[in-house]
Amino acid sequence: MKTKLNVVLCCLSIACSLAILGCGKKADESKPLSEVKAEAEKMSVADLQAKAKMYKDAIAAKTGEVEKLAAKLKGIAVTEMMGDEAKKIKADVDSVTKSLSALKERFQVYYDKLKEKGIDVSALKI
């Protein structure tokens, strides 16, 4: 009885570890597009869907950041638009926008590959 319980606990422990490791992966906006395309060619449909969803989630998060920064910028008086605070916010917006663009390019690789394989991608649209 104890042996069975130990085996079950061991299996659960391994499963939880794998789940945690899998969740730690993030969308990599700095990975070269050529490398992303090469990897996508070798991926299974399930892997492609997982990657596309991961990038879609990252894009949604970055879009939220841009919206928050834009709201901050709108809150600054017109007379202070050339000030340090406004310049910093504008620089942050530019940085996040570049990041968002890179994420979208990489997302598109996985999205297009899924479409090429005849998979319904309607749930992945951004």
C-alpha cells in the first residue's frame, strides 16, 4: 500500500515539475525570424498552436502596456509635453511598440504555418 502511494506521489511530483517548467517559457521577441521559421517547419500542430497562443498572450499583455502608457501621456498637460516625464513615457511607448511589433512578426510565422496545414486558426486571431 505504501509503495503504491509512493509511486503515485512520485508521478504527481514529476507531472507538476514538468507543468511548471512548461509554463516558464515566454515568447521570445529577440529570436531571429529565420530561426523561428526553421523551428516552425519541424513542429507538430499541437506545438504550433501552443507557440501561437503563447505569442498571442504576450501580444495582449504588450497591448495593455501601450494603452496604460498612452493613458498616462494623455494625463500630461499640453504645456508639459516637452518635459522629462512626457519624454520618458514617449520613449517607453516606442520601446513597447517595437517589442509588440517583433512579437507580432513571430506570431505570424506560427499562425501562417497552422493555416498552411489546414488548421482552423479563428481562435488565434489577434
